[in-house]
Amino acid sequence: MVMKHIRLVLLLVFLATGGTLFFQGCDTAEYSGQTISYEELRALIHEGALIDPTTTIVDVRSRETWAAGSIQDAVNIVSGSIVDAFGNLIDNGEALTSMVADKEAQLIVYGSGDGEAVQVAHQAGELGYQDVYLYEGGAADWELNGDYFVMAYEGFRAWYDEHCPFDDGENYLVSLMFPDFYTGTFSANPDGHIPGAVNMWDELFVSGDSLLDNGKALTDIIPDTDATIVMYCYYAACPRSYHAAQGAVSLGYKHIYRYQDGWVGWQEAGNSFVTGEQPGTCP
């Protein structure tokens, strides 16, 4: 009877705190499984620009938070769909197993860095995943190290609607397309660019993994390394925004994002473009 009352009190407190009680109380020191550091994860992700196809990075934060900025190649499976407030599996972990079927593949789990990923990583091991790693620092540590994040369309659109026309000196949308593509004079694509974007063809300041002229083309336009810069190119697999983001990080810019879906994602969402050499008027 006493235990029943204790559980009821814990549940009420859990609900009152927005469902964060359990995870905030989970110290990563309690996790006895494998962990991965920022340096190790970064090396894994950036090896050849694409992560090993047998590895799955799972971001357990909310969909909205994930969309606003996630680690490269991470999929989103919200922690609350895998474990409950007491760390118990929900529906035998179907939210995880349905998305990551191969239990022999490497699984890397991270959250915001406050402990919410601990029980997911633990229960993944209980489900039979054989190579599970917890990135203890999570998104907070990734940001602290100055690395870039990837935006999904809905996260990008929320940021875009808040800051366009990007005249506050703190937010920049950068197109990395060829000049003719940006202006709409390229015969195969007369549509132009996302309204509000400035043009900075990536080869002006990076060539593959190498900076050109110490990145002068970028630093001249955006001298403030604390500015938020969102870069896009044609589509998700386009390497231009990847190399440009890497180059910007190496120059010390602290808030770099890739709008992963790029030009194609903007078009598929039914949005319009503008032509010409100027950023243009926001919709």
C-alpha cells in the first residue's frame, strides 16, 4: 500500500514537471554501458562525409527540438515513445525496433545532455542491441564544441519565419549554389533562390576540406563568429553545404546550421523563389 502511494506521488510530480522528472534524475554515471566522446563521434560522422551505413544515431529529444538542430545523420525517436517515466519499455520498445531492425548494427544514442538518453541506451541493450553507445554530453556538448547542426524543414521554416529578412546582423541565410543558379539565369533552373538568402558559392571560401584564402569570402561578409548562419544547397545529399559548414566551423563560427533538404525541400513544400542578384523580399 505504501509503495502504491509512493508511485502515485512520483507520477503526479512527473506530470507536473512536464514529464521530465525521471530523466533529470538520471545521472549518466549510473550508465554502465559503452559511451562515445565528442571527438570519437565527430570522427565517425565526418569520415568521408557520410556515416557508416550500419550505424544509426538516435536523437531522443522532442520532434520540434530535433528539427531545429540535430547532429548530422541522426534520426529522431522521442524518448517518451520508447520508455516511460520509470524507465520501463513501452510496447516492448517497438518505436525503436521498428526503425532500427538490425540489432547487430552500431547504435549511438543521445539527447540534450541532461540524462534523458540514459534509459533509452540501457533499454536498447536489454532489447538485444549488441553495440550500443551513449553520447553522454548530447546536443549540449556538441554545441559547446562549436560543431554544426542539421535542420529539418519544419525547424528551418520556424527559424526562417522568425528572422527573415535577416537584417538584424545576427542571422544569415546563405545559398551555396552556382551564381547562375542563384540568380535564375541558369537555363535548367530559372526559379532562383530562397527569398532572403545571400549568395556565397561554396568554392569562394572552401574547396573540399580545404579553406581558400583563410575563408576570406565568408569572413568579409559575416565577420561576427557568434552569428547564426544557415546554409543550404540543392538537396539533402549535396556536399556543398557539408563542406561549407565544416569550413565555417574551422574558422571559429559557433552557430552553424545546414538546412539539409535545401532548394528541393523548399520547392517540395510549395514555397516560392526569387530571381536576381539581391536576396529579395520575404514571402
